Amino acid sequence: MKQASISAVGTTYWDFIQLIAPRLDPEKSWESKDAVDAWCLKCKKRVTYQFGDSSGVQYHVRIRHEDHLQEMEMFNNGGDTNHSPPEKRKLSTKSSYEAGFVPTCDLYDEFLDAARVPTVAWQSFGGIKQFYGPVVTVKCFEDNSRVKELVETDGKRSVLVVDGGASMRCALLGDMLASKAQENNWAGILIHGCVRDVAPLSKIKLGIMALGSTPRKSKRNGEGQSQVLVRLGDAECRPNDIVFCDLDGVLILTAEQAREREQKRHETTL
């Protein structure tokens, strides 16, 4: 999420309402017209937003944050009366899920089979043993070109999910690419395939899970696809899903499931 502040005479509630863009293309510069939702930073709650109609945001702010509005004198003559974000505003694609890591066993007890749990024997290789984030996908087979490209970009605390076709013949990740992912703010990498450089991987502050390890490196011929539906054993995984990984395994929620869970969690604390 990126704060969608606007130019106006006086301060507006866009100081603490952020717009959320879908994660479909990590290279795209999203604008406010692309937003699919809004998020209140003060109460950490999803707020209904539709481009050109901020009534849902206005209602939330008036009901929940009237004291803040009075402090800002939003409804005085000097305040902003349009309440609409600008049409040209870049948005990030960070997930709206802000509750932090939740153990996979706890999430399964909550969602049961409404959550996706790949029937895969994962192994943990990174220095971080529990991690979560919005999904960025790669589909490739014994070629890690797309993996290299993506770890060199800003991960925005996302998890790179790589469908390597369960190949055990070569590794799709080694210590050099893992170090680059750590430097570039990735939360973790999940590989339905193999890694290598196991000893140095364990010292890198990055979540890394895979099927196993092998010393053989993959080829790099520019093959593979990114941001497509992938399969992890018997489970599908899509861009913008939210994945949770720990020593018990991997659990996948849709972005909507994660947002609804956070909203319910917030409502129980009011």
C-alpha cells in the first residue's frame, strides 16, 4: 500500500487512508483508478473504495475518526471538500494484510479446508523459519532466469513462489540469488523444486523453503513465466494470494480471506 495523499488546502483524511492496487504486474506503476480497495492505517481495517466514489471512505472516517477530523478542521472553510484522490497517483502493490505472521496450524484450525495446504514435504533452508506475504509467482522448469530477474527487483515484503515442476535434477536457487532477494526486501522464496548452497543459505535472513537440495545448477536461457497461476503439488497458487510458511508447512489464503480475517480480528478488539 502507498499513501494516497492529495493536494488540497488544509489536511485531509487521505493522510491515513491508503489505496490498494492489485498485484498483477510487478513492473506496472499503478494509479488511483486501478485501486481495488482502501485501508485505514489508524484502525487497520479494510474500507470500501471505488474510483470516483469515496463515500465508503468518508463514512468510515466520519464514524470512526470524528475526533481526528475535528482536529484537522476538515469541514471548515479551509479544508478539503472534494475528498477524492487524484486520478494520477502511483500505488504500490503491497498486501492489505497487516496482522503479521500467524502459525499455519492456527490458520488451518480457523479456515479448515477453505484454506489451501499443498500436500508437499517442504524443507526449510533459510535463516528465517516463519514468513508470510503476498504472492509473486514464477513458472519454470530447470531454468531460473525469471527467478534471477525478480529477486533483483524490490520485493516489497512479498513471497516469490516458484513452480519448478517438482524437478529434483537441478537447483533453481543458490546463495547468490538468495542474498540478492534479502537485499531487495523479499520476505521469502518458496520453491517447488530444489536449492543448492545449503550451508550459506541457512545464514541468510530470508525465508526459504523447497523440496530438497542438489549441487547441480539450473540453466539460464530466458525461459519461464511470471505472474501466472502455478501448482504446488495438489494446490493452486495465484498472484496476490497470501502465503504463510513455517516448520509445519505452507498454507495459502486468497487476499480476500486474509482481509476478512483481519477485519474480524479488528472488530473483536473494539
